[in-house]
Amino acid sequence: MIRFIRSFATVLLALALVLGLPAATVLGDFLDDAETAAFAAGRGEYRKAVYYLTRVIDSGEVTGWDLSQALTRRADALAALGSRQAALADYDAALALSAINIDALINRGLTHHEHSDFDAAIADFNAALTVDPSSVPALYNRALSYGAIGSFARSLEDLNAVLKAWPGFAQAYNDRGVIHSQLGDPVWALRNFDAAIVLQPDLAVAYYNRAVVHRRRGRPGDALADLDRALTLAPDDPEYLFMRKRVLFELDRAPADRSKTGRTRNIDPGLCRRLGENPSLADLQRSLCE
């Protein structure tokens, strides 16, 4: 999932500019608290972020949209700490103040998704998309929620829209590969895993997912090569280790002729054409298609 978090301090700095005042005099210590909270969240110090955001919220100095943003940022920190109900309460309060707070809608949806409440998650992502129909975070996270409930066609539709808007998003290629695999299309799955790996060579899960498809297609040699690469990147992952043991067992039982374990790349001409239309992805286009 993607949780996009913006610093609440930037909202306050913008307010200072609008008022024509030095930032330090806008709301006194309140601005310092907001900045401290933002820096703490950026360093993963979520308890500290909650403390200072609570000071901001309880100060009585902010109302309306600014208060909605502060509540959203505190909810984000609470969610990161695993305090689901407290986070949801803050998201609810933020949305009561501003129903178009898209960050609160998306991040409340993420909190629902992370606790397997996929219907509630999809409802929030739908609401976010009524605010901004082109929101990549809302589309992407809705795709994952659709996939989690087995609505693979809808998930694929959202992922296609995400990659049209953001063709360099490696994780989305990986996720679309998983959906194609679920839909029984291993060729398209492999094409997407290939693209994900070229875009982000250290994306361990893409090697793992490609290995799973190779294994299902009776190509344990290719599967083992991808699993070794995945384990180089994530050496302690139990799922990768277990799958590697299974593939090694299957290789030990296979006939001596390994001629079917060689790899052939399947690159979609349409993907090559779309990549060629984007100068910023020229290296990827050459790597995949030439």
C-alpha cells in the first residue's frame, strides 16, 4: 500500500505567507510544535509526532481545513503505531471538518485495508476518487483492495489507469503481474514482472513472483535463478526460503535433461511502443525491447 503523507508544517508556513507575517509569529509556539511533529514523523518517531500534534490540535489556534489536516497527520502517526481505533477516530473527525480531505479518505482506506476490512477500504478510495478522479494513490490502493477480495478484473482496470499515469511505477507492474497470474495469463504476468525488475532491479518481490510463474510453467531452473536473486535482496524472507526448498526438491526429482529450463523473454510490443513514447523511459525501452 502507499500512504502519502504531507507535512502539516507546510500548511502553516503557507498561512504565514498569506498573512504577510514572519512564520515564527503566526501562532507562536504552535508552529514550532507542528514542525517538530513533522520532523519526528519523517524520522519514524511516531509517539513524538502524536505528542506534538496533540499540542497543536488542543491549542485552539486552528480550525476548519487546518484542523482537519492536523487530525489527519495525527491519525497517520497513530496508524503507524498500530493504534487503529484511535487513528480511525481522528480520520473521522478530520472528514467531519472537511469531507474533501483526500489524504484522510485515502489513509483511512489504507487503515481499513491493513486490517482486512476491504469493503470499507474500497468505499473510502471511491470517495477519494470523487474528489480527484485521477488520484494515483486512490486508484492504486483500490486496485490492491479489489485484488484482496478477488475482483481481479476491477483491480486490473485500476492498475492499467495507474500505469498510464505513472509508467515508471515498478511496484504497480509487479502487482499487475500478480493479477494477470490470478487471471490465468502467465505470459502477461511475466511481461509485467520483467518490466518491474528493469525499472527497479532491487524489487525482491518481483523476482519471487516471477519465480512462482516459472515454477507453475514447469521451468524450475528459471524459478531457482529468480529465487536466488530474491534471497540476495531479502535473505531472511521465510516465504522465499520455503519456495526455494520446494524448487530444489523438484529439480532433484526432474529428469537429467534440463533443456526446458531456459528462459525466453516475452515483451509486449504495445508496452515497448508506449515506453518509446516517453523519453524519460528510453533506457527501460532499450533494455526490454531491443
